[in-house]
Amino acid sequence: MRRLILATLALMLATPALAQPAPVTVFAAASLTDALRALGQDWAARGNPAPRLSFAASSALARQIEQGAGADLFLSADEPWMDFLQSRGLIVNASRISPIGNRLVLVAPATPARAPVALGRGTDLLALAAGGRIATGDPAHVPAGRYAEAALRWMGQWEAVSPRLARADNVRSALLLVARGEAPLGIVYATDAAISPGVAVLGSFPAESHTPITYPFALTRRAADNPQAAALHGFLAGPEAAATWDRFGFRLTR
């Protein structure tokens, strides 16, 4: 009997995958950090393995996936970086969906308090910055920076403002520069501004000043036959997650 028990235990230890599916690895834009952590907890509370979450600029994550990083899901802050992976055959095309969106805002340190600003083509951002720099994601590769560049071009101020930008490696880093008082102004997403007590929103950039801010989600090619990854993808893009996305300030696009 003792030998039978030991043999049974050895078999159970040798086959853990039969008892619990492997966690899903999600690569996600930095601006999704707080909402996605909350949704990951919801997913685990339903009896699923807690997902492994990796946050960075969409550009950095897309490049890592291109180089073979083990992501099952990619959640990008803009369409071009998902296009980048799709053109290389690295996502499951049929799984691509853009369920949420965002807004672009101008922020300043929370103290001292400043008056709201109506942002338009006549707004002088350099005067508002009073000689300081304007923090945003690096327009060369960070989605938030690309939207900021588009908005500044629409305002006719790109050539003047570009040399005064503090170009951060992701939107959360730009937000931190403003919250610490290291930059007097920042151009970030509304959702990032909402979670930081260190900044205040001065105004929102008009929707027509940049292309719509949407977040495409997709399964990577390596997860094409992974039912757990497909289930998590469906949960994040579906009605069960909608209330959480909304609570963190994202626009629902479906």
C-alpha cells in the first residue's frame, strides 16, 4: 500500500499541467497598467491562473515579440504597432479587435493650482510652459508621443515646441516628470492623469487634432492554439470587462 501511495504522489507531481493550465503572458501598453492589473485579479478570482503582465511602451513590446519574446496576448496603445506585428505574421489576424479608446490631455503639477485652458490652434503652449519643458512620450516610437505630435502639428506649433519636449520612454514616465515638478506641462492620456494625485488636467485636446486613440488587442501567433489565451482575450475584450475599463476612464468603442 505504501508503495502505491508513493507511486500515485510521484505521478501527480510529474503532471502538474493536468491540474492547472499555464498562466497566460500578456504584453500591454504602459497606460493600461492599473486597469489591466484589476482585470487580471478578476480573471484569477474566476478560478483561472493569474496572467503574467508585462508593461512598457507599445513599440518596445512589439519589438520584443518580433524578436521571439514569449507573449500570448499583445495589447497596444495604437494601431500602427499592431500593424507592425500583423505585417510580419506574428499575430492571429482574426483575433484583432479594438474595444477601448482614450483621450489626450494637457497636465500640470497639482500644486500650485492653475486655471483650465481651452486648447485650440491659438493656444500658446510655450508661454504656458514658462520656459520649461513639456513632457510626453517620445514621438519617434511611443504612441502617446505620436498623438501629441499630431495635435501639436494641428495647432501649428510642432516646430516651435519640438525642441522643448521632454521625450519619455513611455507615457507613465512622462506623467511622473510632471507629478514630480520636473516638467511644468505634460501631454498624456486622460486615464493616466486620472490615477495620479500629483497632476491636474488643464484641458483636453480636440478630437480632430489627432487620429482616434484606440487600443487593439490580439493573440500572438504562438498562442494560436492556446484555449486559455483565447479565453482571456475574449474576457478582456468582452462585456464582463467593460465596467472596469470604464471605471478607469477608457472609452468603450464597441
